[in-house]
Amino acid sequence: MRNIEQLAKTVEIYKNIIVQKSFKSKKNSVGYVTIDGKPRVLKWFYPGFKHQMENEYKILKKAKSELKIPFPYDIDTDNNVLITSYIMGENLCDIINDDKCRISEKERLMMLLAKWYAKFHNHFRFDDEFIIRGDSNLRNFIFTDQIWGVDFEESRVGKPVEDISRMCSSILTTDPMFTSEKFQLCKIFIKSYLENVKWNLDNINDEISYSLLEKIQWRPDDEEILRKYSNKIKKERLV
């Protein structure tokens, strides 16, 4: 799999970048770099993903002054590279799964996350149609003193319940999985979201149940437990 170091070696205009850190990504090569001493994130999209790059750039550009998201500095369509600001903070997934972090702090973060989603959906609402962020998982959020969202290549027209249910699925299935604490955090997240919007989350339990089943294709070793809790949520309801 290629990485940002290869971009710096093979593409002339990036030969002077200094790669500080490479990030894990299933689809593209992403790295924290410095350009002329300035911190930036370079996202190198694979061939065939140019549309996703342009989609992410449009989302970032449209919401850069309204939402806590990276600033889009440049888009290089010749080399399929997106350049954004670097958000220095802690990954939200690591905080939520840290057993040393107090539950009260985790609950506060869930409320902040819910408010972030409410602002995003409100910003991208057009009459009864929404653009949703897509790829809703804890690792796509960074905490400084506020919640920041990153990675918008899968943003598309959809329903807010899709984002919220998939985030609940992410919360429940990060290690440790399906704990009573995780269920409580999901309930707080959903409750806080509904307090900040003027629409409902129709069929939220069914959507969460389905989101868990979707994960089987990526996590076949967890199929049994994913099916177990998918059925449990569908029958007994999370909220």
C-alpha cells in the first residue's frame, strides 16, 4: 500500500514536504506534514476516487466558517491530493475507550458530539433533504477543547438517522464492545441530538440494528456477537 512518503518522493511539487506522521486509512494515503514549516494534512486519493476527493473538498469549503472541520487549503486534481489544516488533539475513540477517563467526561463528550451532528445536519439541510456526513465513526472525530469532525469523502444525500445510528454502532463496537457504559453513552448521544434538532429519528432502533449487521462484512470474526446484539436491539430497543 502506498503512503505519503511515496508522494513526496515521486511527485515533484511535494518533494519539499516533511512527513511527520502517517495515519491509518483503508482507502487513501493520509499524513500529517509540514509545508514551508506550516502544519498540514495531505490526503492522497487512489485512482478512481477523484469524485470522493472533490466531494470532500466541496463539503469542507461550504462549511469551513460554520462548523468545526478542517480548513481546505488546496485541491490538486492532477495528482488527486487534498490539502487541509491539521487539527491537533486527541482522537475521540481513544478517549471514549480509555478506562481512566471518568464517565461524566465521556457523557459530556457525547453531548458535544450530538451538538456537532445537529449543526452539521442543520447546515446541510435543504427543505426536507439533507446531506449527511457518512462514515460515522468515533475515529473521524478529534477533541481539543471542542469536537472536530474530519474525513467527509463519503458525504451524500441521506437521512440524519443514518449518521446517528452508525455512530451508535461505532460506539457500541469499539473495544470494549457492548458494555453497559457504551449503551448508556448511546442513549445520551441520541437524547442530546434530539434536543438540538426539530425532526425525529424514525426507526432509530432498526437502523442501529442494521448498522451492526453491516459491520460483519468488515469484521467477520465478530459475526456472532454482532448478530446477537443486532437482534437484541431490534427486539428490546435501545431507546
